[in-house]
Amino acid sequence: MKVNRNLLYKMISEAMSEETMFQKLMRLVTTDYEHAKQAMDLVDFVDLSPEEDEQIRQAYISAIVKGSDTVGRDLKEIDFDFHQAFVDIYGFPPPMFKEFRQWDSLNIPRRSEDKPVTLRTDVSGKDVEFEIFFDYDLKKDKALIEPWIRFETMHGKDGWVSWDGWDIGVDEDENYSEKVDKEKLPGVIRQAMGIPWDADLPEWPELPKGQPPAKQTYEDPVDPPYEGKRKLNKNYLFEVINEVLRENEDDSAKETFDAIISLLDNEDFSFAEQGMELYHTLADGWCSDDQSTDQATCEETGGSWEVFSPEQRSTIKEKWENWALRRVQSNDPEAVLQGLEIYREEKKGYPPVPEIIDSYTKAGGHFDYLFMAVKNQDDAEDLKKFLWGYRTKALSRPKQDKRGSKVYWFAASVRNQTGNWMMKEKGYADWIASFSQDYDGRGIWKGAYIVEILLDMPEKPLQENLIYEDEEEDDNYAMITAKVKKFIDAEDFEFYKQGFDLVDVYDMSDLITQEEANGLKEKILDAALNLPSPREIIDEIKEMLDEIKGLSEEKRLDLEWEIYHYLSMGSLEEAVEYALRKLDVKVIAIDPVTLLALEGEPKELEKAKARLRRFGQEEELFAPAPKPGLLLFGSLAERYVTFHKEIEEIFGATPGGAIQVGGGDLALYLRVDYPGTVKAPIANNHDVTVSITFEWSVELGFGMEFTLVPAKLATQPSQLLNDYYGIWVDQWKEGPNIGKLEIGIQSEEDDFEDNKSVQNDNGTYGFTKEEMKKKILELTGIDLDEIN
């Protein structure tokens, strides 16, 4: 009997440990919400220290946010201080004499079970609303309590104060967006609302006074050393340095600056790289005598220590960032990677660019695909958001579609990728297989992640802040567009649904055209599909798409393609059923991930194939089945159709029965039980039952396995495994016998020994088909010609 060591250690640990009452309560509170409520019923009967009591209270708050369907009501029952939540983030509370209320108590329809709390008031004639939203970050196992402030600006528009976990942001529709320090926030709110910085506010006495206007000055910080992995012509660089320093010693700083600008203005990127190497080499200063390397020695020897001015630094950095932007917006994979590396090294851009540990490029029909590997899911999400913000145009979308690049991320796992059309390409499959990924359950993978982007930017470079083309728009469209942008920026599907409904209201009220409404709805759906975990909301996304009226067929197919792409990452069957739902075609799952059979009339099957081809599926994924009215689809389709024929060609057997899918990634097998029993020479001529498995896999190719089991089992437990034999046959894949058949033997008693290869009649290794059949007959008593 094998001992389960993990269970043994757990039993020992539990036996030796004596939990305190506090530890037991904490264990209950952190288990789930139901256990947490039970723990809180016991708290009043337990003597706890103030510190322990506070720890349990904070853990219970997390349990409510994570597991309760009525978060606001349950927090109110434990006297949670909603006002203090604003103090913790922004430094001041809402009006203390006003109480928070729940949305569901205000008769406001909401589609979410997670109802926030709100406090609405009037300050100096301006509408102000304080809201708290609740969420739970499963990855970080952390409750999120997010206070928001919405206020009416002096222009009569909506202003927002929000917190993203790091920074406080203040926005006024499309006119203003800025990160603000906590100390300056009261003055910013007052200024936006048109309230004097020092005015007393009886409706909101807790809002601190602002600061009187003051002239601000700053010094440009010294740049960190440049540590980029660049190819550098060092001889050329030092030649430039020396020429500059010798050319005009009276004004070497300006000459050096001019030389760097000249390099940065060159159209050849390698020159720009050398210019930045020169800048970083001299960033801390240099001596006019071209000898001293520090300021003190330079001045002692009569030289002058030169430095770049703040204006010169700013100009150099601006030109280098422009180069980075041009590289990121290129359709050359190498250039894109160079641009991302610049942003990462210079710590520019938002969100920050993570380290890209490897990349793979695949040529497409019209545009190339670039796959970039990063260390974890958080890095994948950050890289995707960055690319969305900087690659804002896409040639593969219709002209009026302004969603930008198509970017996706997924776990770098062969198992997760099984059935994906890209796995048909060996180079890509090998690349994916090179990463280490462990499945942690609940849809969570640990290890590397892949970010995929279609390189389809227009050839003309874009400005960094160009997201939408300048258009003359009426106020209604501008207003709803700004609101939708804020909903999308929240990265919360509940906000997306509110935005979708709000656009509907504008459309039905004739405040915007149907075409304008559809364009905004497309943006919302596209953002929803790119949320970190859209699995739980995919059905709602489908319903929202179906609700859009007047959408062109091409636009609808574009959105359906995105839904299909996401679904196919989890279940090919579900994705294909969605894609073909309007056709008279039945989808039969031979294997839901790798192989489907499509059943229908020939014309309907042609339409089905055309639709899947429209969604990017390659021609080699389709294979006509021998039975009329069936079309096979998936990464195993072609191999499934030819399986019997190739088994016959290689092994000379023609087994019947259904082919099964399984036994590993991309594998097929067919099992045949030989009738009755046979006296097997290899088993000392004892009667045995025999099963034969014919199989194929990507890694091993075709093979055949014989399993021999004694008809009469041993009576002693120690002998039960001794008479079990396994014989396998496959093809030599290398060496002098390549292409010939190999026979191996292994019995269960030799489980820890190498398999034994069988020699042919000449005393060497390798069999022809007929020689193999003869040898199998000698060993097992099985005639392969009888397998029909």
C-alpha cells in the first residue's frame, strides 16, 4: 500500500496543533460567506483583544463583498462607515449629516445583483453624487471598495473623481482628464465646479479649502543609465563624441546636443539608437578637456564641466519617444518589439510595458500575426491595454470602425491551445510547448501568457493622442460618446451594460442616429470581449449583439468573429454552434475541443464551411467524411478520415469500430478485443485474452499495442501482476532502420526497466510489414490478417 504523504503530514500537523478560538474564528470567516456569518454569531461570546476583533471585522467585510448578494445592506448592518471609505482614499468625507442609501431603495432599475450605495446632494447649486461600488479580485483574493464622486461642473457637464488602485483621477467629459495628488484634490474639485478656493460650503463643510494660485517651477530629473539591449556601432559613437568635444570647446554642450538631435532626426533607426547611447553616456555631464571623468577632477585640471540644459533633455526625450511610438505603430514585428522595449526601459507609457520574454511571428493572408510571451496574466493584461492605447487604427476593420488593433491574450499552454488552428503549424506548436504552464483550476493558469496582435496599422504614422478623427458632431452625440468612454474606461461589465442601455435611450429618443448608436454599441461590445475573464458574461454579450438593429452584415460578422474567437479558446463545439446557429446544420462533437462533425444538406455544409473560413479557419481543418452529408472540422479532421487506411498501409491490419479521441493532446485510437482466448508463447503458452489498440498522436505518430491478460488470475497477491504483458509496434524515426517497424516488449514486473526491443530473424532490429506480422504471431498467437 502506498502512503499518501501529503495526507499523512496533514494529519500529523492537525494532531499536533491546538487552534486558539481566534484562529478558529478566522478560519471560519475566510472559508466562505455562510461560514463567515456563523463565525460572527460566535464573536460576542468570545473574549478577543481589540487587535483580534479588528482583524475578524476586516475579514468579515471581505467575506461580505466576496459572497453576499446584498453587499450594501449587509455592510450597513455591521455599521460599516461608508463616509470613512472616502476619507481613506481622497482624504475627506461626503457631508457627514447626509446618509448613504442603496440603489434598490431608490426605485432605480439595475441589471446587477451587486447594488452600490449612493449619497446625492446639492452644493452651491450644483448636483453632487457619492457612490461606492463593491467588487472582489479573485486573483489577488482582495475585496475592492471603490468610492466615486460625480459632480456638476461650471460648464453644466459631468465631472468624475475616481481611484484606480494607484492614482486619483479627475475627468470632465472629453474636455479634461488628469491624475491629481490627494492634497490638491479639494482645490481641483472647487475649480471645476466654479467655487472659490476659500469659500465656506454649508452643504459640504467637510470639503477642505483649496490653495491660492501659485507659480510652480521644477527641475528636470537626471535620467537613469540607459540599459537597453541595442546593437551599437561603438567606434562610430566614440568618434562622434570626440569630434564634438574637440570641435568647439567653448560651446561643447550645444555641439553635443546638435549632434544627438542630428542622429535622432535621421530616418535610419540605428542612427537614432546611437544618438540615445551618446545622450545616456553623457547624461551626468562631461569635461571639456576630454580626459577627466568626474566633475571634481575636471575642474582641478582647469576644464569646465558641461551638462545638458532641462530644455535640451526635454527635446531629446520627446524625439526618442516619437521614435518609440513610430516603432510600436509599425507593422514590422521587429520594430514593434523595439518600440515596446524602449517604452519599457524608459518607463514611459501607461500601463507600463512588461518584459517580453519571447516572441513568434506568423505570416497571414493579408497581415502578419505577432505573438509575444510575458511572465504572467497581469503582464498580459497590461501589454494588451498598452497596445490598444497606442495602435489605435486597424486596416482589417471597416473604415468607419474605430476600435483599433485586434489584440488577445491567453495562457501559453499546449492543453489550453488544443484544437486551435495555429497548432497545425509546427513552429508555433513547438514555441507554445517551450513554456511552462500549470492549470490551477477555476480557469486560472500559472505561468507564461501570450499576447496576440494583428499587425494591420495604416502605413502613415499616427499621433500619440489620436484616438478618434476630428469630426463635427452635435452636442448629443458628443455627450453620449464621452459617457460611453467613461463606462468603457471603468473596465466593469456592469458599467458596460449601463452604457449599452443609455445608448438605446438616446437612439429611441432620436437624440442620435441609429448608425451612431450602433457604432457606440460596437465599442462597448468590443471592450466587453476584451475584459480579463469574459467567460461568465459571454451569453449576455451574445444577447446584446442580437439586440443591435440596422447593423450591416459585415459589421455583425466582425463582432460575431470576435465572440467565436473567444469561445474557440475554451470549446470548439460551443464556438462552432454559435457561428452556425442560423444554418440548418447539426454540430456533432466527436471531441468538443479537437474534432466535430457537421451534418446537413450539401448546400448548407458549403455555407457552414464558408462561414468558418470567414472566421479565419484554415482549409486544412476541413475533411469530407466517407458518409454523405457529413463534413469533419477540427485539427484532427484529416487524420481521422485517413486513420483506417494508414493503419492498413503500415501494419497490414484493417480493424473495424469507431475511432476515439483522447490519450493526450491531438491523439486518436481504436481498440479491438480479440475474440476468445489464445495460447500465447510469450506467456508460457498460457491462455490469455488480448486487446489491440491502434493509435496515432502528433508526438509519436502511428503505433499498435497488444495487451495480454491471463485468463486465469493468480491466487497470491504478489503474483497478480507477473503474467501481464505488453507488446508494442511503431516505426523507427531515426537511425539505420528509419521507416521500418520496431517491436518492443514490456511486462508489468519490468515496470522500472527499459522496454526490450525484439530482434528480427537476422539478429538485427527493424521489420518489414510481413516480417512484423510473422513475429507477432510467434509471440502472441495473434494473426493480424484476421483483424478485419
